[in-house]
Amino acid sequence: MIKIDGNSLTIEDVVKISRGFETVHLDDKSIPAIEKSRRYVEKVLKEERIVYGITTGVGELANKLISSADAEKMQENLIRSHATSVGELFSEDVVRGIILLRANAVSKGFSGIRVIVIKLLLELLNNNIYPYIPRQGSVGASGDLSPLAHLALVLMGEGECIEDGNRVPSKTVLDKAGLKPVTLQPKEGLALINGTQIMSSLGCLAVDDAEKLLKHAQIAGAMSLEALHGTSKAYDARIHAVRPHPGQIRCAANMRQLIKDSEIVASHKNCEKVQDAYTLRCIPQVYGAVMDTIEYVKSVFSIEINSATDNPLIFEDPEEAISGGNFHGEPLAFALDFLGIAMSEMGNISERTADRLVNPHVSGLPPFLAENSGLNSGYMIAQYTAAALVSENKVLAHPPSVDSIPTSAGQEDHVSMGPIAGRHAVDIIHNVEQIIAIEMLAAAQGIDFQEELKPGTGTNAAWKEIRKHIPHLGEDRVMYPDMEKMLSLIKEGVVLKAVEDAVGVIA
């Protein structure tokens, strides 16, 4: 069980709850601050003060006063009118992350929301209830308004949930779980939708995927080095000590660890080749830069998931509701764009390595890794697929954060496009997973041709694990099942576990 208090959630917690179905509860220590901010809202209503989003409309309609008698109705209307997202649905793990992060943000005690509403959010998680939330519709400023409104509808007993792949009325799903909808009180509707939780959920889960994939990319690179009779000299610690980027140093150490005691590398130690192509020689410089990028992105999201991002925020000393712009997704949009760019570049180097493996002019291996080539095409077209994915990533990596478009009659005149950056980063990562899978398949086939020389400790573990599930390609067979199987071995961490069991944790 994980307790949330608005201040101490980690990306690892988000992953455990979103993907590991860890139960989550509100920490009682956070309740006094939550209740205090709620009392301020009630005071505003009693004294009929003018406060944005409580006794006024929102956006361009902020100059429209709302009577205390209509304040509750305005919050319900806000949710109904803002639920306008379209397109494919967010995956269940992303939806779970959205619910968790919205609950955590309003638990900080600056949002004027009741405890009962936060607890209902957490009950959705603990009962595996998935609101119907389409992926498109947020511009990433004034918060992720539209998709978060789809979540808030469910708390009201309106809208829909996804159950066994079907759209089901939310009230039906809540009744089945023994949960009662809430009637949103003044400020609560705005507090639920005015935040960055779409971007944040996408980012936290993308970081988790990127970290795991980067480990597989290094394993694939080490296997390719051996298959192509590359040298280990480029990974010498002395080279990286004089350009001490942290990721570069870590990656070089990982590469040395993976190919340790390699008979293949040792067999050509004194050959005439002076240096390898960049795809092999510069793995620490490229993948190390990806490491450092991921660390930066993690730092941004570690701050964001424990931040108050709605508007206005309620402070106690002096007691005041202040309108600001913490809902603006620019910090996340930049980070997500950077992550997408870095992962796209990782796919670039992996595809170029796969090309070297199948190219008989540079590989020293049978053409396209095929025995009896000509009759057999081997991995020729698998490399085409990797090339297609790389090209697609180049389009997806164009940064959405450089774009903006005015909304709300020009009141909200600069937006982040962070949700688009997040979706692109996720799509890029999925493409790179398949690219790395293709390189791994080709590298394993290349190692098969090494005349029984033993690979390094880590690469040998990877090669043996792959061969447990996917046999050597002796003659052409239907290729896509092998590619699908290799992808599943990566996504499920099967190859990584075998390698880390052999050499220890890849940093």
C-alpha cells in the first residue's frame, strides 16, 4: 500500500500504482491542510467575495459573476462543457496514472477541495475503474482541461467508463463497486480539471519505459559489436574520464561489463582494423547522452508530480486565493520533447547498426545474415522495417512545444502543447522498442556465425536467452512472429533479467 500526501510521491510509486496495481490511500496527515483550504472556499461564498472560478466564470468568462446560489451548478456545467476530448483512448496504465496524480496534487491543501472527493478518486484506482478518456483535446495550458473533465464526469456519476473493452455508463460501474457519486461543490470542478496530470502520467510512464529500453539498447549494441568483430578499445575508461559526462562514463562501463571475457573480441585483438564505425565506437557518447537526458526528464517530473497545478491556489498566511499559471505545461512539454528526441536518436543508431549487420560490404558476415543467400533473403526486409520506423520517428520528434495557438477568445493566448509532446514521446518509444528488437535478432544471428567462439559474459547470456525462444534462421521462414517474440522478450524484461543475472545490474 502507498499513501499519498501531495509531497512525497515518486516516479517509482506512480509506476507501481499504474502498472503494478498497488493500492493507494490518502495519508491522514494531509487532511488538516485540505480541510483548511476548503473552509476558505466556504468563507468566500458566505461573504460573496469575487474570486476566480468560485464566484466567477472561467477563462474569458472570468468577468462574469456567479451568485452563491449558482456556484454549485456552475461547477457541474464546467465539467460537462469541458469534456470534449476525441480520438483513441488512453491506455489503462496512463489512466491510472492520471487519477493518481490528480488526487496527489489536490492533496497538498491548496485547492479547496473536500476530502471525500479525493477519496473517491482513490477508490476508482483501488477498484480498477477506468474512466473513458480520449487522447486528443488538451493544448497543455490552463491545464489538461478536456481529458481531465472526462475523469471528473465519473465522480459525478456521469460520462462513461471502460469495462472489458466496452463503454459503460459511469453510474452503472460505480453502483457495481458500491461507490456513490459526489455532487461537486464550488471550486471542486475547477480543481479537478485545472492541472497537468495528462502530461505527467504520460511522462512518468515514458521515463520508466525509456530507462528499461536503454538497457536493452546497450545489450543489443554489445552483441552487434561482437557479431561485427568490433574492438573494445573505444570503451576504455581513460577515454571517458577526460570527457566526464555522467551518462557517457556509465555507458562505457556497461559495455565493458557486457563483453567481459569475450572470446570473440579477443580473437581479433591484433587485427588490422584501426577503429570501428561510429555506430559501434560512439555508443557511450550517444547512449550516454540519452542517459543524461532521461535523468533530466526524471528530475522535471519528480518535481511536477508533487506540485499544486490548479488555479486559483489558496494560501493561509495571509489567507488568500491567488490566480497564477501553475497549470501551464511548458516545463513538461520541453522535457517530453527532449525525451522524444533522445529516444528517436537511440533508434537511429540501432537501425544503422542493424544495417551494418545485414550489409555484406561492411559486415564480414553472410549477405543479409542468410545462409545460401539469394535463395534466402534473411534479415533484408526486417532492416527495411527498422528504417521505416526510424523515418516515422523523425517526424514525431519535431517538438510540439515550439507551437502555440490562442484559446478562450485570446485570454489563454500561449499554450504548451505538452500532451501532444507526451503522446509523441510514447509513440517514439514504442517504435524504438521494435527497432531494438530487430537489431537484437540480427545481432544474435551474427553471433551464430562466430565459429563457436564464446561471447562476453553479458552478451552470451542475452544470446542464449534469445535462442531459447527464437531459433537460428537457417532458411527463410515467416519473419514477423520472430519480431513479435523478440519485442515481447524486451517488453517483459526477459533478456534483461538473464543478462543482469549474469553480470549484475546494468547501471
